[in-house]
Amino acid sequence: MEEKKIKLRVQGLTNSQIQSGAYALVLAEDGPRRIPVIIGMFEAQSIALALEELTPPRPLTHDLFMGFIKSAGFRMKEVFINKFDDGVFYSEITLTDATREIRLDSRPSDAIALALRYNCNIYTTEAIMRKCGIVIDENIRDEEHEMEPLPEELTPDDLQDIAKLQKQLRILKKKDLRERIAKAVSEENYEFAKIYKDELLRREEERRKG
């Protein structure tokens, strides 16, 4: 049985706290979950132009490809983020000319830049949402604004030392990890929220195997 698709929308772009010169593209469902996708500067610029409905003086690569799609008699049906493996998202673009469908493998950043230009739907799977989604609880967000910073709070510098990062995460209690997730989300720092959530998932996986 085919898994139900979850419709996503582009919530916005933020500067990456992990990779210099990169951006976090935040995708949201019609609910509390968000997915941060790390993308490059060029793709972020292209997506930002589409979000603002701005037309560059000369066509960018995504504008050129969109023109090619239309001139060939096709239209974009949907973008489907269908896989997450080893920290990397994968997607496909579905094109149709009313008599046939063509599916093209694509990076999510390129696919979404095109989807925004064509105003077509973006989807993912429930499995990917469960694995990668960051849950926003409005009640927790309100409480977290009043919390004192946690000791030894994760910073971008910690990401340069993987051994130190893993040691930090392993000594935290589950309650502390959940609090840090809530605090990171309240500050719209979805990348760090994902790191903390991955540690919770790792412990859950260890528990099941043990």
C-alpha cells in the first residue's frame, strides 16, 4: 500500500549556523512539524526571488529550465521529497503533458526553486516527517522564552569537534534534550533542533536493539 503523502509549504530561509555560506530551507506541514534542509547560496537566492515574486533582469538557471519545460509542452505536476539517507534528502519532479508523466531525479533545493515558479505542490512521506520533522509546540515555545540558558549549551564551534559534540549529547538526559529542542525551535534554529532530535532517535534505536 502506497504511503500517504504529506503536503509541505516553504516557510522561509535562514542562515545556516552549521555551514558557512549555506542556508536552511524550512519546510512546514499543515501542523506543528518543520523540516530544515541545508542548501547552497545560489539555490537560496533563486528560492528567495521566487518567494518574493521578483524577476531577475536575466533568467537564472531555474528560470531557463522552467522556460524549457513550458516550451516542450509540459507542466510541473508535483515535487516529491521521497528519500532521506545518510543526512541527505532526495526528491523527484513529476512532469506531465496530459498524455504521459515523466519523473526526474532532482536535489530538493532545485526542485523547490522550480515548484515555487510553477506554483505546484510539494510533498514528502510520513516516514520522513517522523524521522526529520521538528515539532513546534506553541505552549513550550512560550515557556522557553522565560528559561535560563542551559549549561554547556551547544554552539557552532562545538560542531568542529565531532568527538566533543557526541560526548556532550550522550551525557544529556532525555528531558534536557527535549528542552534544548524546544529552545532551538523557539529561536528558529532548526539545525540544532535536528541535532538534538537525532540523539533522541539514536537512543530509541539502541533501546529497541537492546
